[in-house]
Amino acid sequence: MARRVLSRRGALLLAVGGLAQLSLPPAAPAAPSAAAGRAADRRAEVAALLDARARALPSWSGPAAIEAGYRNLVLGADAGPERLTAAADLAVRITGYDDYPVVYPRRIDLVRAGGGWRVDREESTSGPPALWDLGSARSAAGAHCLVLGLADGPDPAGLVAVADRAVPAVSEVWGTGWAGRLLLEVPATEGQFARLLEVDPAGWTGMAAVTVAASGAPWHTPADRVLVNPEAYGRLSDFGRQVVVTHEATHVATRADTRAWTPLWLSEGVADWTAYRGSGRRPQQIAPELARDVAAGRLPAALPADRDFTAGADGIAQAYEQAWLACELIARRYGPERLVALYRAVGAADGQGEDRDRRLDRLLRAGPGVGLAEFTRLWLDEVAALRS
């Protein structure tokens, strides 16, 4: 908005609730015009309509309960006597799972119906859509989880047992200082999965699930949505499905200890290490792509970089396997408690003013007792041992 140059005598201060005039005596309030009165009535009518819509939205099939409401309602210019546009934030909180509401900015088209208005169309104006924007929603609940799905997609009940096993498995390693519950969303198609993430589906065809923080929530809110790719997840064995969900549950449990400076090899590695813990699988079974590379003489020279974990990147499977092997090395050689302590120490460290590798070197020396260079050498020996 352009500023108008005002005289000192006519300076205005923008204040909550309107414009407060400085220096001048208060003017007598103007009588509301008939047009202003009609606008106020129309706004109240639309607000009441949206309140009723929030109480009925979405129509869950299952045990999920929500609190919803439209906030910050702004009516647009009339599109004619029978049409109206509005903007509002739809705030939705899943009872028992969301500490803060998820916020969906919406554009709402209304049409005159009888003596009032009805919603003709509603859509997101920024951020991902809500799951129920994609179709009728249904849900299934377990002891430690709530699974939301779509009527034309996989039965959400199929994920309940998997998630209920994942939560206590994660708590055995990471303690009970997290919420101890999972909220999972399962769209009907891979394309819908990509829409919920706002990504190009071409790079995500092999990704079975991902953990995200709810839009509109404060930055410190724990990651509270596990989005499941129904097609990639459906191709997995029962064991693979358990690994995927336990991996994502680890991200939820460790969100408070994860920072922008946490190396992805460490955050993805601890998630895989937790998921495979106690499985009895040999390293060659857990890291088959890496083992094939080693057998062919293709060995890494360094721990995987963050860019190696980019969805669709060449060698992403090897990056995850390398990360698992690095965390497995720490847990086996120095003890699982040292791995957990290292992860939390990295998250607790000051992320400003210190090179990431230098910080990691310092924390490795303080915890496991080995510097980054020596740890990398030990890890490379573990990689080479996959040849046998």
C-alpha cells in the first residue's frame, strides 16, 4: 500500500481496531450509513454460515474428533447481487493429537440462496490442501495412534496395528518425553500424496512415508503428521511396512532434539537404526544396495551429505543405508545410550558461529570419545566389511 504524505497536524497512527488520530480533539462519531449497515449484516450472516460449516466439517467416518473454526474473515467485493467472495483461515485441531490447530488459508465463493448465502466453492489459497479436500474422510484409532484416510483409498484400519507397535518400540530407545502417539494420513493415490506435500510426484514414487509439521503451528510444535504414500507403502512386505512406520515415529519422537544443523545422515540414520533395532537382520540384508556397490568396488569416500537424501536423487537408497550403518556403528561400539546422547547433544548445541563438522567433531569426542575423522575411518571399514 502506498503511503500518503501527511502534515504533522494531520498525522495518523495505525492502532489495533482502527486509526487513532493524534493531536486533534476527538470527532463526534458519524452515524452509520445504510450501506455500512448492510455490509455489517452481510458479514454477520456469512460468519454464522461459516460457523455452522466448521461444526460439520469434515464429516468423519470413524472415531476422529475435531475442533474447527474460520478466523480472520474478510469479505471481498461483490461479484454481482447473487455472488460474493470471502477469505478466511480455517483452523482445525484434531482432539487429543494436535496441541495447536492446523491453519488452512481459504478462498470461499458464495452464492445467494433463498434469503441467505451458501458456499459454492472453497479452496486453499496457500499451503497444502486438507486431506478431506481430496474426498470423503474416514478414520481408525488404536491405543497409540489415529489414522485418517479417504473413502476411496486404503482402509485406515490396516495401519493401526503397525503404528501401535511402532510407538512403544520408539519409546524404548528415546524415552517417554514425547507425545507417545502418532497421527497418520493416508490419501487414496500417490498423486494425492504429492499434493499433500506440495511436491512433484515424479521424485517421490519410491518414498513410502514422510513426517511433516502441521502448517500454521508454531515452529517448536513436534512433527505431528505422518503422510503415507499408499502405492509405495502397499508394495512393501509386512516387515518393510513396520520399518517405515517405526522410522517415521522416530522422527516424531526426536523432533524436539532435531535442528537445522543436525546432519541428515544422523537424523535419518537414527530413525533407521531404531526401526531395524532387534530385527535380527544382517547388515547385508539391511543395506543391500550399499553391499552391491561395495561388491562392485564402488565405495564411498565420506559420510553422506544432506543433498544425498533429496527425494529422487541418484543413490538415495545407499545414502539411507550408509546413515544406518554409521549409527549402528556408534550403538554397537559405544552403546545405544551414547548414540541417543550424541543426537540430543547435537540438537542442544548452539547452531550459530561454529562450523557443523567442527561441532560434530567436538561432540563425538565428548561422547563416544572419537573425533570425526577417526569415526569416518571406522565407518569406512564397516562399509568395506559388507563385501564379505
